[in-house]
Amino acid sequence: MKHYNINHRDETASKTILIIDDDQINRKILGKIFSDTYEIREAENGNVGMAQILSNRGRFCAILLDVIMPEMDGIEVLRHLKSMKMLDETPVFLITAEQQVDVVREAYELGVMDVLTKPVTSYVVRRRVESVIELYTTRKYLHNVVESQQAELLMQAEKIIQLNQGMIEALATAIEFRNEESGGHVNRIFTITKYMLENTEFGDGLNEDQIHNIALASIMHDVGKITIPDAILSKPGKLTAEEYEIMKTHTTQGVALLESISQLKDSDIYEYACDIARHHHERWNGKGYPDHLRGDEITPWSQVVSLADVYDALSCKRVYKAAFSRHKVLEMIWAGQCGVFNPRLLDSFFSVEEHLNEMYRHLAEAEGA
């Protein structure tokens, strides 16, 4: 971990003071006070001063500004600087022989750092100006330190997110390999879920981060299969009634597994992952499992994942069956041969299925290459 010295002064910080005053003698007097330590720039009126400020933004560590000047007076300069939000980055000192209360009040309201009266006392002016310059320099340095620390924390957080995502994907893929799948199933479920939430009404009300988290959670839908015996999980034929009951426990076992991962509980995907793992086999008519939810008792994301899971299972070869044709897959889904789905979900699915089918076409081409 880096340690920062807050007393450090940035040696690259500006060491130039701009003096804006229509009186040349006043400019020379003020310049002489600081010339041994600072570079001095001069401007004979507000217009010239503003031109220098705009062309050298960030260069000046302080601006000494006269009030009464031709073309543009000191108060007008302050108004311009305030409108451009430049008074937060460079301290301005008003130099005036006038003690008009309304002028001084407006100057402070605009954001001037201090008001110095003429004739100036050199050691007083120097101490007051340098104290503020040091304050601004330290504040800028601390601001840069904070930004640097924030950037480092963001990078660390991103690495943690990537690590967690990689661990989640590895675990989910391991389940697929154990089930004699290629491991591509979880990636396709992620893609289908994300696309449907982004492009159909089932993503309404969800922001970009929520959709990504749901899609990431979807790859954990079958994590509970790690508890299913190999003889059942990899059985090439139809399961017996008893075996099917055991297979169905992968939903509740999946939630139990997710709940046992303490680090996951602090993740934004945790609630989605538990809900999807438990309910991706629920059906619209209440004839799914394990809780026999019906209708809108099933969350939109679990509905989407359940249909994505069926679509992918029908479209791809499994240990217990060959891949079905696209026509057959759509026919089976529409007829409810894999369970009854929300009619609105089916409408949404069929509205984007042509795009989803492209993914399978490219996959088949890649496998045949």
C-alpha cells in the first residue's frame, strides 16, 4: 500500500503570480514583494488580464487584482472568473485604495480570497498571499492524492470483480463438464438472458448493471447439480421416477451451496443467483418445481432463464438426446412440451429468436470447421 506525505509540496506546481493593475508603479511595487520567489506576470487592465488568464489557465498560483481600472474593472474580472468556476482553482486578492462597503461585500460574495488595502505593507501582503498559496497548493495535492487512491481502489475492485466472475464461471463450467457438456451451455445462457433483458419488455425497469448481474447470476442456475450422483446426472436414458425426484433437488441444493459461500453474499448477484437457482424450473401454470409457483409469483429473470435453459437444452446435443432442429425446438416450446411459459414471455422470445438462432448457427459452423 502506498503512503502519502501530506506535507509534500508539488514541485511542479505553478510559481507565477499575475498582477492586474492599471498603475505601472503599483505593479512594480507588488512585483518586487514576490520576485525573489515567484515569476511575475503583469497586465495593465482587466481585458489584458483575462486574456492572460484564459491563455494560461492553471499556470498562476495567485492573482493580485486592482479594483478601479479602465476597460474592465476588478469586479467585472471577478464576475467572469466566477462564471467560469476558476476561483476554486486560483486564489484572487483584491487590491484597493477604496473602502466602499458594497464593493468589498460583492468581492467576497463573488469569491475573492482576501481584500488588501493600498498603500500595501510588504511583509503583511507577502504573508497573507503566501499562506493562501500554500493552502491552495496543499489542497490541490491532496485532491490529486485522493483521485490517485480512488483510481487504485477502482482498479482493485475491478480485479476482484473479474476474479469473482472467473471463479463463478469456472464453477458453473465444471458442473457442465461433469454433466458431459462442453461447458458452452453456461455461456449461452448468459448471452440469451442478457439479450432478452436488453431487448424485450422483460428487462423493463432494470438498469445496465442489474441486467449484467442477472446474466452473470444465470450461469449459476445448475450449480446444485454438483450434488447429484454421476449415475443420474450422466444417465443416457430416461430417468426413473425416483431418479427424477433426486435430479429435481439440484434447485434447492443449488441455493444451499450458494448460501454457504460467504464471499458471495456481499455480491450484487447473490439474490439473483439464489432466486434463479431455485426457480428456473418453475412454470407459469404452477406445475414446475420445487415450490410450484405460478404466474407472476415467478420473477421475470427466473422466467427468462427458465426459457433460455429449455431453448438451449433442446437446441444442443445432450447425453440423453440429440439436438433438435430449429423448427422442432420452436414447435415444442410453443406447444408447452417442456412446460407452460408466460404468454408474454413467449411473445418476447419469438420476437428475438431469429437473432438468438444466429448464435447457434455460428456455433455449428465453428464446430464443423
